[in-house]
Amino acid sequence: MKYIEDESTILYYVNPTKKTIEDVLREDLNFSGRLFRDLYKNKRILFNKRKVKRKQIIDKEGVITILMEDEKHNYAAENIPLEIIYENYDLIVINKKPGIVVHPTKSHDSGTIANGIAKYFKDKNINKKIRFINRLDMDTSGILLAAKNPFGHQQISKQMDDGSVSKKYLVLVKGKLDNKQGEINKPIGRDENNLIMNTVTNYGKPSITRYNVVEEYSKASLLEVDILSGRTHQVRVHMKFLGHPVIGDTLYSEPSDIINRQALHSYSIEFNTPRTGERIKVTAQIPHDMKRAVNLMKNPL
């Protein structure tokens, strides 16, 4: 028999076992209970091309086929240039340029990364909603991860929840740090005096940031930062708390004459691919404006 795999179809080859269809999908493929129920309810799980019962035992070898239904696109398609640095049937990873919004808002209702992905999906005949797995501020550059289907979204979100996704940033901060590596374990919550800002507060959510000095200059340091939690503005808030705010961060510090945004770049992510479990690392090239800022700190005028 011929089987075709794509963004809507997942194939899983199995040998005879005492497990049920549900057991195999939830234990072997880490399907969430909700995703399994939705697929089963809509009769989108097959075994050897036949509909299955929930508690059906896999008593012979064959192929489990999962069919995810087509969806209406959730953003308008626009011709926005995208730098795609990794892609498979379930995920797309983009190196986001600074100065562009991830998805439409009241103040930016078009010209976003979401609009560009919608055009890409349309051109590739990928009839799925865009599901962003992480977010970046408008003026933060680097790795942006989106799912092409509910399975990819559920799988990577689960990995993020259990801490198996590693996200690293490069950040240019003011001054030299006394400790060349360390961990900031301080809760982050909303700043009561400014609703668009976050701050370190005992009433916040647990937040952990690890850092390592990559290079030092006379008035700045380049850090590699690993965030073990995903709070809004986490790197920016923790660096300010440490006394070394991000250069160019006008919200938590002050404008800079060497870069017109916060010098923060999401440069690396590691995760297990949803279908095979293969561990991969994807890196995003640093944009020109941040390279220039680093060079100016290395060789001041």
C-alpha cells in the first residue's frame, strides 16, 4: 500500500502489541488527551486505512494514519519577506528581523510576520492556521517558531512546559559584570506603576535566567543568555535588576547612539522534532545593526 505523509497526515508504523490505539498515540507519540479526543471524535484516526475504535488493540503490524482537517487561514496573506531557517511538516522557524511585529494588533493591523507566513502557506497549499509557539517583541530579532498543525503546536508546547526546549539569546548590556556567569532567580510580574512594563516582584511568577559573558568591552558586555521560563520581557527585566540593562532598551533603560532598539537577539533553539524525536539545534544569524553595535563597543570611535 502507498502512504503519503504531509502537513495534514502523520504516519506511524507499528508492530503487534497489547496496547490500544489510544495508548500508542498518547504514550508513544505523546498526543495530548484533548488532541486525541478531537481526532477520534471526527473519525480522523485510521489503522491500515480503516476507521478504528478507541480501545482497539494493535494485534498486527500496520500503519496508524492521523488525518488533520484543513482549516481556514487566520491571517490575511501579504507579501512579507521571510527568512526561513528550518522547516518540516509540522514546524517553520523564521529569523525575524528587528522592527516588525509578529502578529496583527490594534496599532499594527497588517505587515506582520503572521501575514507573511499566511502568504507562504497559501502559496504552498498548506491549509492550516498559523500557531505561534513563541513570541518576540517588535524590536527583538531572531528565532520565531510556528506550528503548521495542531500536532506540531502541542508537541513543542509540551516540550517547553517540561523544560526540554533550550532557547538562547545574545544580548549587549551596559558595563562589566562582576560575576562572569550566573543565574538570576527572581519572580517577574506586572509593574503597578506602568502597565506596559514588568518588574521583579515577590508577587510575580517564578523566572530563571542564566547568563554567561561572551566578550567584555570598556563600557559593555556581550552575554549569552538562557531563559528557563518564558515571561514577557524576561531578559530585559532581569538585566535591569542585575544593574546591567540592555543597551538601546528605551522601556527599561534609555536610548543608545549605537543601536536604535534593544540589542537583544534570539539566536539558538534546541528541541525534539515532533514526529521522529530527533534532537536538533537551529541558529539564527545576528542582524547587521547588532553586529555594528558590538563592533562599536569593541572599537569605540
